[in-house]
Amino acid sequence: MSPQGHAEAHGPLAGIVVVAVEQAVAAPFATRQLADLGADVIKVERTGDGDFARGYDATVRGQSSHFVWLNRGKRSITLDVKADEGRRTLGELIARADVVVQNLAPAAARRLGIDAHTLAAGHPRLVACDVSGYGAGGPYSDSKAYDLLIQCDAGLVSITGTPDEPAKAGISIADIAAGMYAYTGILTALYERERTGRGRALEVSMLEALGEWMGYPELYARYGGTAPRRAGAAHATIAPYGPVATASGHVITIGVQNEREWAALCTDVLERPGLVEDPRFRGNAARAAHRAELDEAIEGVLAGLDVTEAERRLDAAGIAHVRRRSLEEFARHPQLQARNRWMTVGTPQGDIEMLRPPVTAGWPSPPARVPAVGEHDDEVRAWLRTTDAREADHR
């Protein structure tokens, strides 16, 4: 029985106990997905300040936006894992867990004996997952790894930004990539355990996770001889596919994916059918090679139209397009409102609004609340006193 208790369990992972020795973004992102599915995620935090992501900012009712985003639905227990008592309690939690996720520095995890391979060897039914910057072994194994550093190391920054200036992604994309692969790997290992009765040691590195997402530009550069050009808010290799300003000051992003759409854009939107057969623009490769002339032709027309007329023409021609939204406009997106995608989440400083999990499946959702540091110390310790570690052998 989990610390939540069967009576309070909701969702397809109800009854699955996850012990998360985690901090920052990558591992907490993975375990929050598990919590959203009903797993009982016990978050182990440092005594005192807890997860250092709690201090990244104070924008959400005095709380960190990163922490609130990543930690709803979890239980927080504080442990000093450098002390005998803390290590003993951690061991008791692990003995009762179905899943252990940790993203400590690899050397620190090995010293504590909570790296995935050590845990899997001692607990045959356990799914143990290490999340790190570079993975075990190799010259970078023990290097510090933060999101921006991995974005640089994986080549992402070299292809992002404007022709004059590279830029990082605006979100923690290396952390998120690693968290998603940890999440899906854990689900796969739990499915495998249902069939075989055995758990598994998993390892996810930020470099390799983001490297997978860099597959297209890496292949393009390796076999094409040059990296995709930095194109600002436009697509690097597909054209026209990017922003265009209108006479009313609104920016529309349009996307043309094939020759039929290109012909419709020329004929029905730009009202310049002669561009269809212009050899500079015949096929995507030619359009990309003559991007400056292409942009001039499109912008020369749309800059003379207000946004309503531009959108009317694009709709009539069947050309994909959106207005560029600010974050405030995104929060009021009519599609999200129509589909009731916002939910209320409790925090120690009051309720906030967050998006629901993106998979709509109809299963029950667990209550969502962001924990205070050590909020569940007494509750989890009481659960440890009243359960037997051997229960884990029968999960």
C-alpha cells in the first residue's frame, strides 16, 4: 500500500510507488508525468531548502515557476542522505518502491549506492533510472551538465538564432528531452515487468536525449556538407515557412509544405500566378536557395494587407497559418478554453492554473498539489513504520 492509500488512488498508475532523489528539471519532469498518471511519487529533498529549483525565482505567488511546473502531485520528504539515519530511511523507501529515479551527480549516486545498476542488482523487481548529463563511462561521465551547456554541446545553439547571432532555445529543452525519455523508458520497463516479473536498470543522458532530437540537422550536415542555416523564426530548410508582417502590424507565420500549396499561395494569396513557374522558386530546394528573393515577393504583398484580409486569403487558399502569440495570448487561447484544458492546482501559497496533462484518455486524474519542503515527512515515515518491505516483492 502506498503512502496515499488505496482509497485515495486515482489513475492508471495508482499503487505504483516512485522514489525520486531528484533536483532541478530533468528527473522532476519525468516523475511529474508519472504523478499525473496516479503514481505515488515520494520526492526526497535536502533538509532545509530542499530542491534548489525552489529558489530559481519567486514569480508564482512567491514560489519558483520551475518548481511549481515540475512537482505537482508529489509527496515531499526531507532527508540528510549524508547521515546514517537519512541513508537508512532512504533505503527503507527504496525497498518499498516500484521505481527509483535519481539525477544526482554520477559519483555521488555511486557513493550512496543508488545508481541504477546497483539498485537493480539488489532489488530484482525494481525499475531504477539514472538521469545524468553524459551517462556512465567516457571522458565526460562526471562533468557537470546544465541545460544550456548541453544545448551548446549537442550543437543546438549553432543552428538556432539569426544568421548573425546564435541563440539558445527559450525553454530547458535538453532537460525536457531527457525527462521524456526517462518517463517513457520507465513506463516501458513497468510494462516489461508485468510480463516477466523483473525490473530493469535504465540510464538516460541529456546529451544523448537532445542528440536524438538533433537527428535531422545532424544528418543534413553530415551528408549535405553544410549545417542548416540559422533562420531566426523561419524554418531553416523549408520555404516559405516562417513569419510575415502585415499592414496592421500583426505577424503571421505561414507554412507551405508542397508544390500544390505553393501554387495556391502564388495564385490565391499573392495574386501573382507567374511565380509558380519562376525557376528560382520551382521546388523547395530552389526556394530555400533563393530565400531573400522569395521573402521579398511574399512580404511585398502581405505588407500591404491588413491581418484580416491576409487571413481571409490564406484560409481560402488552404494555407496553414497562425498569428504569433505572446504568452498572455496563449493563456487565453480559444482552443484551450473550448477544450477545458486548464485546471486548478493547489500550492502552499494558494491555487494556480496549469494545463492538464496533454494525453486525453478518459482515465481518472489524481488530485494535483505542489508540496512544501518536507510537507509529508510525518506521513511517509508513518507509512514506513506500518508497511513491510517484502510487500514490494509482490507488486
